[in-house]
Amino acid sequence: MKREDRKQAIMDLLVDVRAVSLDDLASRFDVSRMTVHRDLDDLAQAGLLRKVRGGATVEPGTQFESDFRIRAMQDAEAKARMARAAAALVEPGMTVMVNDGSMAAGLADALLDRRPLTVISNNAALIDRLRDEASVRLIALGGVYSAKYNGFFGVVTEAALSRLRADLAFVSTPAVNDLRAFHMDDEVVRAKRAMMDAADQRCLLINHKRFGHSALHALAGLAEFNHIITDESPPSDQLARLSAAGIVLTIARNTA
Amino acid sequence: MKREDRKQAIMDLLVDVRAVSLDDLASRFDVSRMTVHRDLDDLAQAGLLRKVRGGATVEPGTQFESDFRIRAMQDAEAKARMARAAAALVEPGMTVMVNDGSMAAGLADALLDRRPLTVISNNAALIDRLRDEASVRLIALGGVYSAKYNGFFGVVTEAALSRLRADLAFVSTPAVNDLRAFHMDDEVVRAKRAMMDAADQRCLLINHKRFGHSALHALAGLAEFNHIITDESPPSDQLARLSAAGIVLTIARNTA
DNA sequence: CATGAAAAATGTGATCTTCACATAATTTCA
DNA sequence: TGAAATTATGTGAAGATCACATTTTTCATG
């Protein structure tokens, strides 16, 4: 049994029983306690469970609220690649905006190599991450907190953006189709849109799997972005359409 | 040697050496490792040092940046009393604003008894504390992050407040004199002022020791507050002046 | 498709941390 | 002042973490 399978099996167990002991897991999967510790550390890091002395638990209700934690764990390696490619667009001294559910914290790490910077964001994970970095001027966009997206949204957010300006905005999207980016949530679209309007240049971050998907609310045409970064080459039919329209993708390759 | 003296001695050591080992501390003060663990836990909890395996360290620069952490630790018991008295003014369903350096987190805890609530704040500790509380609608005021005050300030903050309204605003101050509240920092005054203007009722929180102190920037006259909460009775000369002006103090007594 | 180097996963034992409980010191207050 | 309550401290068992050694997997390339 592979490591990721075992982690998934641990999570499957936890939805039923709410608490498991470390010894139980070790004998069930026939691995050492150390290995179980490491698995639980990973899962706890991702916010999917909480380590307690002798085992792990999930709080009731975590299933719903941890959407963004689950997303943060998925494709972590691809996200790190994209984050490095994104950070390469940034020069020290610039002002950048970041609006991103599941990639913000990773992008924050990558941006640290480009300090000093001014960073503007409505993402709680990024704000936590950069708060104590002395050489980053951090501007939070306020707003109503959304547990689903782990960020701040609403008129307060949009009004704050209307008063600010940045050199570059990093925007992500879960769906691109017909040369347009989409999002399922109205309020998120408005925040992303306001951020795009407040920046001189715009960079779109998108997982290659999301090409060819649509969602209810249109965010922007791909031509509005100065850079589009993805982790792998999209399906060839999608790629053909993009290049026919003159859209250039930056693919963040493995050994960057 | 008493416990608090020993903790102070540990901190004194750390300003010189930046790192100490647990065993060293245990033999130096002739106490068990367990006792040193507990001391370090307390100090780490207060943010004054960081426990590491086998000892503790202070990051360079922590001396400057941890102002708010030190303030948060001081008079913790009195602050908890004031927080309970403040929370007593709140009814479930209300919208309250909190602008507070060192008392915000404690006030957040006290407010949990009055859920459901809408809480508006520019304080990072409070935002962290309330983020995952399902029955609290949390609205963050954005702004430029200040490491000194552990909160967000500036035009973004003030603009957000101009769009919001609350039933009650909790405002604290480090100085009250001649029936007026003061603060040493211009930007903090503007945020507090904006918050007061955005609320129907205003409650001032002040440590009794701060009566009779002034600071550069005037915040407001005491008559502008509907409630003034303090932890103990101020000096009698101050008290006389206050009652002569018809100002009523709420004193949060020990056994509340 | 072999193969060998690099990366990832796992195990081991020493060391450190935490917990629960027992005991001692201190404070509180009638 | 003296008993009760609170706070501080010690002890040993059980758990967690770390560094390092070993095994397994991955993957580019001959």
C-alpha cells in the first residue's frame, strides 16, 4: 500500500469513527508508529485532522468547513511549480495582489525570494503567512470572512481595491473554456474582477485539468491577462484553440 | 526564588544569549525539568520566546516587534474582568466593533457567550480567534498591517468603516486626562475615531492606571462614550473630576 | 529494457516532551 | 490563626520527535 493510499484510508476511517489511535493504525497498515506519525503530520498540516496524544481526531463539521484545506493539499507539487513560475514575474520593490483560494500560501512562500515587496490580498492563509515578514509591506483587504474560501469578500473588499493599485495581480480560476475564465461563485468573481481592474498587469494561474470546464459566472477573457501560467500542457484540442487565438501559456515544468 | 522571578531571570538570560538549554536552566535554578518546561510554556504562550527541542530561543528583533505580545500578557486578569463586563453590554444578534491592541483576544473570548454576533475589527489577534467560529459573522477591516499594534490601519481601514455600521463599538485607550482620551499614534486615533463614528453606542475600555495620563493625539471626549469600563477605581482626585462632570464609570470587580 | 543515481518512504533507538497524579508550598479568608 | 483552596513542583510512565541508516521507488538515459 502506497503512502497516499494509506493517508486516504486513514481519512476514510476517520469519517466513520471520529477518532483513531496511533497503535491501531500502525498494526492495521502494518507499518511502524513513526510512519503513522508522519502520515498524521501531513494530514494535520493540511488541516484534515487534528493530532492528539496517542492518535488523531476530526472535529464534527470539519467535513464541510475544510474545503479549502482539502484543495490546498491537492496537487501540492504542481502548485509549488506554478508558484515559482509566478514569482519569476515579480521584481523586488513591486506591489503585487494575490487572490487565490488554494495557492495563496504557496505563492506567498515563493514571493519571499523577491523581497522587499508590497503584497495586497484578501486571502487569510497568505495574510497569516506574511504578517511577520519584516520586509513585506502587507495590505489586507477587509471584508466578510468566508470559511469556504478562507478569505474576505464583499463590498468592503471591493471598495478597498478601488482605492489601491498594483503592478501585478495574480488571479486563479477553477474553469477556463472558450477563451474565458469562470468561477461558480458570484462574490468571488467580483473580488477577482476588482483586483484585475486595480492592477497594471494580470497573471492567471490555472491547473491544466481545468481547461475545458465552465462555471456559472464569467470572470474575464483570457486576452485580458498578460501572463497565463499552468502546470502541464492542456489537452491538445484545447491547446489548439488557445494558440489559434494567439494566447500564450507558460508551462511550469518539473525541473524549473 | 519565586516562579515569576525565575521567568524574568530566564528572559534576562535570553536577551544576552539568544538560546538556552532546558537542562542548563534546570540546574541553574535548581528545579526539575518539568518546572522549566512549565515556565517556558508560559513564556512561549505569551510570545516572549519560542520553545525548541531541548530549550528555548528568541528570534533577533523580537524585542522590538513583540510590543503587543508583552502588553497582552500584562494585567491579564484585570483584562479578563473588563472583557466580561464589556460582553455584558452585548445582546445576541448585535453587531459590535472592536478596536483594541492588547485586549481584543480576551474580548473575543468573552463575546463568544453572546453568540450569534457580527463582529467587525481591525485587530489580527481577534480575527484569528473568531475566524472559525461558525456562529460569528466576522468582518475584517483591511489596511496596512502594523506589527507594533498587530492590526490593520490606514485609509483602507477608515474607508471600510465609513461603509459599515454597528450597534456598539469597543474602543480602548492608553491615556485619559481632563475628560478626554488620548493616543500617541495618529493613525490609531484615526481608526478608533472612524470606528466610533460608525457605531450607535460607544464603550471605552481603560486600565485604571491610565487615568491622569496624556498623549499627543486627542481621540475623543469622555462624554462621547455611552459606557466607560475600568478594572479598578482610579485615584480619588481623578474620580472627583469625573463625577463632577457627570461621567459614570463601570468598575469590573473581582468576583463578577 | 536494463541500470544506476536521485528522491521518497520507512524503520530504529536515543532523547525530549507531555500527561496524570502525588506532594509540598503558598495564599485566602472566616 | 488555622483550615481550605489554590498554586507550584516533582516523578515516572507513555508518547512524540529527531537524526541517521536502510530500503524502496522513480525516472532519465545508455
